[in-house]
Amino acid sequence: MKHPYIEVVPFDDGEHDEEMKEKARCKREGKDLQEREGNQKIEDSAKNVEKDTTFLAVAKSGVVEIMEELNSKVKASDKKGLLLVAMKELEAKKSDTNDTAYLRAAKHGITEIMIALESKLKSVIHETNSNNENALLIAVKYRQPRVVEGLRNRLSMETFQSLILEMDNNENTILHLAAYPCIDNEDTAWKISGKGIEMMWNVKWYEYIDGLVPDDFHYIRNKEGKTPGEIFKEENKQLLQSSIEWLKNTTESSSIVAALVAGVSFATSCTVPGGNDQSGKPNLKGQPAFDLFSTCSLTGLYFSVTSLMVFLSILTCRKQAKDFGNILPFKFFMVLNFLFIAIFAMLFSFFAGQYLLLTDKYDKSSSLLYFSLAGSLPVMYYAFLQFPLYIDLAVVISRKVPLNPPMH
């Protein structure tokens, strides 16, 4: 059987490939367009929340100064709810461990966030974490005196007392937590110089918290069967020994200086520049420089001997932990003042005597300038070396509430 003739048209591969390529190109362009639109939306969204994200990051780090600076640069229309958004974000990230934004603010000493949360929701005051620690317990644990003082001033007596009476899961009261040593990190460490000053601050902190609690807190035992006093004695035993050694070394070296100043001042006071006349009166009597010499030599002798006696009393006195609270800091602060005055007076008595002897050879104004500078430089150098210790002692004595650790 014959089949009808069918004209077969050859298939054009090149034309079909071009058509498929065109469709693929259009499809790719569509996807690229969608991708560009999506990326643009992401970038726009990132720009819109950039300030909020920065604010949240700063809020989490606890740097109040940067938060305030950022808040001052944000437009007025964008400020609304910015702080609340930051706190909600903090609370959301910590909801699984019961560590809320309010408790984190108490831990890092950010009282501004605590006040803002308290104004929005009063019940945040009684929030606790997984260890059953409220804001007051956390503030004492992480040594945030500003938070403790803020809660004490803002809350009613009944509310504050209710926070004081609570315990954590280990049955630690706030006095137990105050007895433990400082957590070793930059956020909670006292910024001081020397082991002795650290011991003074530990005693000051414990005494401050002790003044907030009832007397029967001294006898409460935690799950380990320890009272706050036993914990403080045990945890600060090594620090107490180091502090006693530091105080002993500092006192011994300073007493040597005081003895040298006393000897020089005594020799100076017994020497009369210019000699005496036939009646035994000083030849230079009545001159201002001679009066300065006499006054400074006696002043140097008096204060150097006094400082030497105080140094000896420090070496021989009792050195228990509670003595580092007020007695020893006050004695050490006063004896540093005595020694400083003695050195200052000794130098100026010496230079006043030299001024009287050299005024005939040199011009008075140039001699006075030279001796003033020469007498001031050693005193200034000594003051510069002792300045950190001097300031730390002054702050320990003058403050009832310990200094708050710097925020980072």
C-alpha cells in the first residue's frame, strides 16, 4: 500500500535554541528583579531599625552615657517607645532563664532602666530569676551600691523590707551575699590601689548592708550552715593577711622616712644661720627669711616626730577585719598628712637658711625664685607618688556608702 506523500520540513535547531534562550533570559531577569526588590526592602528595613538596634546593643552593654548620647541624636518622631523596645528585647532574650530586663539592669547598675520599668509596671520590683534572687539580692551580689540606694529611696519601707527578707535558693540573705568576696570581673571590682584599700572597701560594704538588715540576720544560716559573719571571715582570710602585710610594709618604709626627717629637722633647728651676736641673739633676727626658717624647722620637727609615733602605733595595734573599716584608714590618712607637712617644712627651712646665706652674693629675686622652685619640686614629686593612695583613703573615710563600680 502506497502511503501518501508527506513533505517533511527539516527541524531548525538554531531557531529553537534562540527562542529557549530568550525565555530563560527573561526568567532570570525576573528573578534578579525580585531579588533586587527583596534586598532593597531588607536594606530599607535595616536603615529604619539601625538606631533601634544600636540602642538595644548599648542597652544590653549597660553604657548609659552612650544611650543618652544616641537618644539625643535621634529625631523626636523616632524617640517614642525606644527605651521600651530595648527593654522588651532584653526581656524576650532572657525569658527562658527568668532573667528579665529589670533584673539585668539591677545586675549592671543601670538605674535609669529600672526606674522606667517601675513606672510602667510596679510588679517588676518583685521579679526573681531562676535562683530566686530579686533585684536587691542581685544588686548586693554584684556590688551595685547605687541600685541599693535607689531602691531604698524610691520604695516604701514595707516594700523595701519585703525585698530584704527574701532569700535565694541557697537560703542566702543579702548579708550572706555581702560577705562573699567580689566577683572577679571589671564590672563589679572596686577600682582601688592596694590590698589594704580593697580590704577596707570590703569591710565598708559589709557594714553598709549590715546597717540595712535586722539584728537577727547575723544568726541566720544558709544551706551550708554558715552565718554571714563566718562567711566573711572565711572568704576574706587570705585578703586580710595580704592587707596586714601591705600595711606593715608601707608603715615600716614610711616610718624610716619620718625618722630621717625628724633627725634633719632637729639638726636644722639647732643651727642658726648667720650666727649669734655677743648677747646670744641671732644676727639675722627680724628678717622674713629667718622667721620662715625658724617656723619651718620647728614645724618639721614636730610633725615628723608625731608621724613617727603614729606609725609605731599602727605597727603595734590590733589588725582584725573590722579595724580596716574606720580606725586604720583614719590613722593612716592622718599620718600621711603629718609626714607630708614634715617633709614640706624641712625642705623650706633648709632653703630659707640657704637663702639668708646667699643673698649677699646673688640678687634676692633670682635667689628667691630658685629656692622656691627647688623646694617645691621634691614635695610635688612625693605628692604625685602618694596621690592615688591618699585619694583612696580620703574616699574610704568620707563615704558611708561604697563607691559604685564603673559601668562599661
